[in-house]
Amino acid sequence: MATERENIDLHGGQAERFREIRDRLENKLGYRPTKPRVVGHLLEHYDGPLD
């Protein structure tokens, strides 16, 4: 069974923050993670409000 796919475009400060997090993960992992891997990390570690 196929799963749904979500395309996300980030601009400005959000794109910059994404790159910062991706770069931190790259330093930790020793290789540049894929965009889905970065998003997965963000989803796993997000504990804030959704409003």
C-alpha cells in the first residue's frame, strides 16, 4: 500500500533554521542527512504546543 507524501517549502527564517538543524545533525552523524531524515528528527524531538 502506498503512503501519502507531503511536500514542504520553507522560506526565510524557517529555511535558515532548517539548515542550522541539518548542519548540526551532519556534525553529529558525520554525513549530511537527507531532508526526510531531518524532518523525522524534528518530529521525534518536538514537544512544544501545536497552536
